Amino acid sequence: MTALDETMLPHTGDSTADHRQASAHLDALTDEAITIIREVATACENPVLLFSGGKDSAVLLHLAVLAFAPARLPFPVMHVDTGHNFDEVIDYRDRLVRDWNVRLVVASVQESIDKGRVVEDTGPRASRNRLQSVTLLDAIAEHGFDAAFGGGRRDEDKARAKERILSFRDRQGRWDPRQQRPEPWAMLNARIRKGEHLRAFPLSNWTELDIWRYIARHDVPLPSIYYSHRRTVVERDGMLLAVGGPVELEPGETPFEATVRYRTVGDASCTGAVESDAADVRDVLAEVAAARITERGATRADDTFSESAMEDRKREGYF
Amino acid sequence: MGIDTDTGIDTELVSSTSSTLRIATAGSVDDGKSTLIGRLLHDTKTVFEDQLHAVVKASRRYGDGETNLALLTDGLRAEREQGITIDVAHRYFATPRRSFIVADTPGHAQYTRNMVTGASTSDVAIVLVDARHGVLDQTRRHALIASMVGAQAIVLAVNKMDLVDWDQARFHAISAEVQAFVDALPDPVPVTPIPISALLGDNVVDRSEHTPWYTGEPLLAFLEAFELRPHGDVGARVHVQRVIRPQGGEHADFRGQAGVVTGGWLRTGDEVTVQPSGLTSTVRALYRWGNEVAEAGPGHAVVVQLDTNVDVARGDVLVAGSAIAPLVGDDVVVDLCWMVDRPVTVGSRWWFEHGTRSGHATVTELLHRLDPATLERHDADELVLNDLGRVRLQLSEQVVADQYHVLPEGGRMILIDPADNSTAAAAMVQTLVAPA
Ligand SMILES: Nc1nc2c(ncn2[C@@H]2O[C@H](COP(=O)(O)OP(=O)(O)O)[C@@H](O)[C@H]2O)c(=O)[nH]1
């Protein structure tokens, strides 16, 4: 179909029988995700896709565009902007929505702070990560979104491992892990009342390795910080944090130059880099396959605080 | 490392020859499900260092002696504190031979609905039994559910063999009891018993030195080699999710039906019947992931472009070359597992979802309640939370369905409570009658 020639989406077929066999698992995950996206987008009236500029949301958006081709993506994408961004990620976001012809909505954490909806922590370790939940829920209410697609994967975290594909949120946006709707045969119940909403996770069954295999197979463009580059960083709690952005130096910390890349992309104040020479997708695939530390454990200061950090944030309405 | 240069796929670390195997674990509380999954993750090197570190730390905090591998899967705070599994958790691991998706399902009777959910998508059910306690009601219930939802095999993992001195007679007695129960089921399933210690790892990944009398494979080897039986080709169906219409630009005239292929293969040029209307047309083109393809098979997410502009909407089904034609009707008998507090009674009204069709369902008859321990069928005035039984429903819309045992994808249905939108039942179509 010529539809996708208008976009930057590359070819998606793989040719020989061997390849089909080798990638059967990824094929099945791809079909499953597209099916979920179509189903939720059709059963709900006003969905939105949450787009952080990270690799998971890039894959999610790529799948969503394929799901409706040759028609245009029938819903907008929303970026919850903490204001603590990597420049590369914002450039990338703007390029992608232009090239793939999708509608972008930006919800700003800075605005929530200015309006007094949230109070910002101060100090060298202040992070806006947790504040995002309020901005996100306010934006969902303001736009009347009834379903929000997210790139969450069950392999990311123990609390996520419990989450359904369609996750119900009450009028306060809360997740109650003990009152989840069963999903026999992965059949989705998308019925809600006014003011409630759903979170949909089409990548539930994907692992980090699956994400990279998909990126490699479809040449999904990513922000450049996912690949190795030189950067001035400081080491804190075993993580490398970028210097020059929102991270404030603490006494005794000495910045240094290192060859790094990011395994996840979040708020620049709490997302760490890893030392890596992986310069392209093939190098990254090899590195991820051999990795011994989870991407969140390695790179997210916010999730290492406590064993239930993710569960607590999710209950409050986090992604 | 064998990275395939065309696909970027690591041919050594990612399964290369077999399809993904979906597994559900079941068994009574404390039989060792979480420990077993933790063991599988640990011994296949799926556990990352920081996860293991967190578990070692937590084991100390909760006062466990050995490192408690169950903490790897019990993801919710209440579960860790109470030491039980409340909800289905999904886990992923891969060996050089195969990828696995595991649904770790709860053992408590009060969470049977979650057991049904976990088992519904699984190819193989691992039913655990504590060798000291032997077969319990929950064991029977789980074997029954696995067979009802169509698991292709049951692995009977007789666990904690270390606590019964690796007693061969004990193992055989338990195996024989489960085998006899499964043989009496309406849909018997092959049972493979394996004596294991999830805690110590015996016969999980590596063969145990303590069970020289056991000649079968360790659990993981069995799962790696398990051959999925493909479903018979009953003819392709596509439950239409949505009509794709760009309505502008280069593709203004494009009109296609998006959905998933089930039941068989669909090819360009195939004649299709639109059900329930009965209108016919021909497949002009097929698209998968935005690309034109010549054919598409079970599970493929496609867009079907038809030759003529016949009327097709969400909920309709495109049926091609049917060896076994689907049933069309609005009067349906289903087996179900009841999942909410409000009971089901004759005259009660619910929403239904089947394929991509939804509407009202009124219960017209309550045929029986099934006792999962004795397999006896009892008359009943109501079915309550976690009951299994058979009811007859009058639907507000015609559905295009298959008997569950013929094609599960066409025979599954959920009921929803209109009072609070909760998912009230998982139902399997037994018979369907057309309106008079
Ligand atoms: N001795 C022994 N203890 C075990 C074995 N498997 C599990 N356990 C223990 O039995 C208890 C319950 O196990 P758990 O995995 O939490 O059970 P679940 O409720 O089925 O998930 C824990 O204390 C485990 O350490 C085994 O093979 N041998």
C-alpha cells in the first residue's frame, strides 16, 4: 500500500521463510498490539495516546499509525511536559508528529505549578516526575479523554506485572489493584461512566528486548540520546546524571565526561545514563540482550526509593 | 553473538524454532506457584541483578530464611505482606529454544475468576500440588478449568518432594488420583506428572539426583519441547472491528474492514460472506501492518478490502471458505464462570460482548451448576461468585459464533453487569439457535 510512503514509516515485511520463523514471537506481539489499539479506539469515544518521546511510546505510536493506515491516526497524542526535557527529545517529538501527520496536545507541568495545582519540591534532588500525575489527570479531564494509551510493559516493574491491558480509573483517576476487571481471553471491557477513564496498554506483553527488536525491524526513529554519545555527567547513587540541565550539583560531586547512552527517557532530573559504546540499533540489541540490570533499576532514581514506589504512584494516577 | 543482519534479531538469545508457549500456573495457596516461577526466572537467568538484590533484602525484612523467590512475582504490597498471590501476574522468559509467557494465578477459591482469566489464554496449565497435602478441592477445580477453557496439556507438578523424602509411592498416588479425575472430565486433557522441589530446583530446570525412579523430563525441558497442536482449519473469519475510511487525500476512495483473522487462511480472490446479512463479495486486497499481503492467517491483524461496496459494519463477520460454517443466532447456551457478587438468576439482564458485537443478554434458563470437586451437575436457582455452570441467554443482537470446542476465538463471550460495568462472566458457547 502506498499510504505509508507519505510518512517516514519504512517497509515492514520480512522476506524469507527463515525470518518469518525467527520473528514469530514479535509478529504475534505486533498483531496483538494493533488489535488492542483498534479495539479501544473504536469502543471509546475520545481516546488519546500518551507520548513521552521515549522508545516505548515511539513503538506504540508506530503501531497506532499502522493500525489505521491508510487513514490518518484517528486520535491525538499527548505529551506531558515536565519542563525538564532533553532538547533532543523535544526536537524528535516535533519532527515525528510532523512526519507521521498526527495531532499533538501538550500538557505542561509548569502550568500546573503556575496555577497552584501542585507544589514543586526544591533542593538538589527535586524531581517533577511525581507531579506529572496531576497534570496528566487535569489534561484528561479538560479534554474529556475517555481512554489513554500508554506504553507500559508488564516486565518493567512488579506492580505493572499485575496490570490489565485495559486498566480502569475512577473519577479521581485512581487505580485500585484489588478491583481490576478480569480479562478472559484478553477480551476487553471498555465500559465506563462519565468522568471515569481507561488506560490501555497494548505493549503489556512486550519485554525491553522485544521493543528493540521492533525498532530494528521497522527502523523506528528514536531520539539520538538512546545511542552512545559524549556527555558531562555526575555519578549519584550509582547512576550517571546529565549535568547542565535541571540536575544541581551536590557538595563533593565532580562532573566528568563519559561515553553514555540512555535506556529510558524521562524527566531529565532523575533519568540516568549508562556507560555504553552502542552506537546503533544493532549494538543496542546486543547490549540489551546481555544486560543484567533492569532498565528502571539502572536509570530511574524515582523507582529505587522503595519496593512499592511504582504501585504507590500508579494508585495516584501515574502512567 | 548471532545478530541477523536483516531483521536485527539475535538468533542465539531469542527463540528461533518454536512458537511462544503460554503457560498458566495454578494450585492451592502455598503450594509453591510463586516459588516455582521465581525458580524458572532465576534458573533461566531472566532475573536481573537489581531485582535479585531487592528480593534478598526483602526476604530478610519479612524474616524468610532462604531467599524467597516468590517475592519476584508477588507484586502488590498486600501480597508481599500477607504472603499470598491475589491477582494474575504476567512474567516473560526465554530460553535459546523458546519464548514463554507465564500467567501466575492465585490459589484462593475467592480468586477463582482470576484463575479462569489466567488459564483462558494459556496453552499449558501447570497445576501444583503440595506432596504433603495431596490432591485438594482447588487442584480439581483448576484441572477442570484448564480443560474447560481448552488448555492443550496439564503438567501436574508434585511440589515440595524434599519434604516427603522424595517418596516415589506418594508421587504415584497423587498422579493416579489426578489422572482419574481428569479422565472423568467432559473434555479430558493429557496430564504429565513431574516430581519437583521448586525451592531447591529439583526437576525444574535440571534433573534431580533425588528421583532416580523418575524417567521423564524436567519441567523446563518438557515445556521447551511441547508441540502445540494447531487448530483444525475451519475456514477464515474476520470479526470486523472498524471500517477504515481515509475520506480524503490520496486514498479518499479507500474502504476496508479492520479485524483479526481466525479459523483459517484468507487470500486475495477468496469469496466471502458477510454475516449475519448473508451478502457476498470477493477479497480484492489484504493488508497487514500497512502492507499489502497475498494471504493472512490466524491471529493476523488485517484490513480487508472487498471488491464490491457491500454493507459491512463493526460487529459483522466476514466468513470465507468455511469447512465448518459459523452459527448465526440470538438464542445461545453457554458454560460460564461467574465473576461478580451479584448472582445470576433467570430473568436477570446483562450486557454481552462477543467478537466485536455487543448488546443485552437476558438469562432465560439456568441449566445447572457444576460441582468442580465431584463433577456432578446440580439444579440451581442462581449462580454466585466463582460458580461454574450452564445458562441459556436471549441476546438483543444476532451473533456469528462458533462452538467453543470448534473454534475458541469464535465461541468466547463476556457478560458485563450494567449496574457498575464490572465484568461478570467468562462464557463459552455450546449451542446457538437461529430466531424462529
Ligand atoms: N521445602 C519446600 N518448600 C517450598 C517448596 N516450594 C515452595 N515452598 C515454600 O512454600 C511456601 C509457599 O510458597 P509460595 O511460592 O509462596 O506459594 P504460592 O502461594 O503457591 O505462590 C513458601 O514458604 C515457600 O518457600 C519446595 O519445593 N520445598
